[in-house]
Amino acid sequence: MWMRSVCKFVLMLSCCLAAVGTSQAADFPAKPVKFVVPFTPGTGPDRLARLVAEDLGKTWKVPVVVENRLGASGHVGAQVVGQSPPDGYTVGVMATNISLTAHLIKSEGFVPMRDLAPLTIAGYGDMTLVVSGKSRFNTLRDLLDYARQHPRELAFASAGMGSPAHIFLAQMQQKTGTEFLHVPYKGTAPAVTDLIGGQVHASFVATHTVAPYLASGQLRALGVAAPQRNSHAPDIPSFAEQGVPDFSTEAWYGFMLPAGVPEPIAEQLYRDIRASVEQEHVRSQLDKFGLTVRPSTREEMRQVVDKEYRTYGDIISKYNIKLQE
């Protein structure tokens, strides 16, 4: 009799909780929603956030505010999201580098892989390996063959220690048996300036940004670091077709929540955000920014982030990579 009463109580409690969750989802959102972007205005994640925020504001009939929270290569903004109330009213607009900073930066009370919940990847961008327009290297093979024969002679620029370009360089070296001299800068702009001037020999730059440099002859593209060519630069051969398969600099842009958001609300956010990203007017604008729209499910995003976290952890450990201060 006692056991039967306990079972009835548990069943009733479960039903009540389910009803509460359903009610929460039906009422959501009842107030403004905040998109936290850990990057500067005008970057890929910021543009993604503003396009989707404008679209969802019309759908939800409540304001969707974009807030840029900068610092520590995106870690500060990620921490703001991870430590926000898990009620669905704070959404992080993240990028691949969350899998990097999770290893490179430790904060008391915040563990990204524990405190953030994947929602959906909106799309991807990739990078192209470039050299100066006056460089002696005309093909990817030319560069890699020379680098193998002359370890650490060629200077490879990045936007800083622990930056995505730095990690991708380490991956490329591991994949191709080469060793470059890494030269970290404080940002992409000074790295590109010195590359054009010949102070360094090569670097990775976002594929959709290379066209003006190529047209002016300031830079020469040796290959898109991806399995296939990029629609924004169809004349640039991929690494794969030049004999370097299974190497990609594809970086995702997507949405994450604080861990613990009620399932009905998390699922509604996933459905609404994905529907927004897939709309033609949003997709076309993102394409102009170099973002190839390829939305994921929540589980697919979790698998991508988990795999990246393990992969980057191994590379960071092997090459003793530290975040630039």
C-alpha cells in the first residue's frame, strides 16, 4: 500500500512538472530576449546575431537585444551566457573558438563544456592559405615542399597565440610533416599588412575576405583549407584537390544556451532560430558575409563541439600553445 502511494505521488509530480514545462513554452517569450555575442560588432557571429534577432523580434513580438561582451578571445561573453539564469532569455551566439578557449582559459565557477548547452550551428566559414603577391611560391605544393626541406625557415603569421589561425597552423604542420616559424600578431590586420610587405611568408585569412587582395595583386591564394572549393572564391583550389585531404579550417557559427534551460523552451528556441536561419532573406545576407548556411540539430552540434574539444586539446598539449596576453 505504501509503495503504491509513493508511485502515485511520483507519477503525479512528473505530470505536474511536464505541465509546468509545457506552460512555460506556451508563454515563451514573455519578455525581451538577449543575444550575447562575445565578439566585436561586424564580425561573423555579430552579423548572424543581428539578422536572426531582427527576424525573431517580428516572430515573437518582443524585442531581441544583441549585446556584445568582449574579452579573452570570446571567453568573457561565453561566461556571461553560462552563468545566466537557465530560463531561455539569454542566448549565446558562439563560434568554433569556444572549443579552444575552454582549454586555454580557466575561470572560477565556469566550465564551458559543462555550463553551456548546444542549440544549433547556423553555418560555416573557412580560411584560405595566402602568401604575398611577390612570393616565390605559386602553389601549395611549392610552399609545403620547401617547408619540409627547410624547417622553421618560413614565417607563418596568425592573429595571436591561441587564435584559430594558430591552431589551424599546428594542424596543418601535423598533417603535412612541415614546421613553420609561428609569428603571432595582435589581430588579423597587422598580420596581413606584414604579409603583404613580405615580413612574413604565409598566413590563413577568411576566404570571403581575400578577393580584394587577390584582385590588387597584394596577396596570392594557394588553397582553400577545406575539402571543397568555396563558392565565394571558386577559382581557388582546395587543399584536398592538391593532395592534402582530411584537413579543414571550417569554423562554425551557432547558438548556445546556459545549461539547464527547460526542455520545452530549449526545443522552441532551436526550432525558431533554425527556421529564421533557413529563411531565404536571412540565408542570402549570411552568404554575403561568407557564412555557408548549414543548420544542425542540437545533437549534431553537441557532437561537433565535443569532437573539436578533444582534437584541439590534443594539439594545444602537443605544441604547448598558450593564449596571447
